[in-house]
Amino acid sequence: MAIQALQDAVKELKVQIREMDGKRQELSVRIAKTESSVKSAHKRIDDLQKEMMP
């Protein structure tokens, strides 16, 4: 009975790990998109600053 409980716990942990890995991958994609957007915004800000400075 104890062995069965351990097997069930291991199966449940495996499911949780897969879910967490999927969420981590989604966050990695979101972070990459955000970094790209921030880089683009910084470039536009720099360009505006150059235009405003004589």
C-alpha cells in the first residue's frame, strides 16, 4: 500500500513538472517578445532625442 502511494505521488509530481515546464516555456517566449519591444521603444526614444537636440 505504501509503495502504491509513492507511485501515485511520483505520477502526480511528473504531471506537475510537465505543467510547470510548459508555463516556463510560455514565459520565456513572452519575455523575449517584451525584450524586443523594449529595445524597439528605446531606439525610438533615442531617435526622438536626437531630433529634439540641435
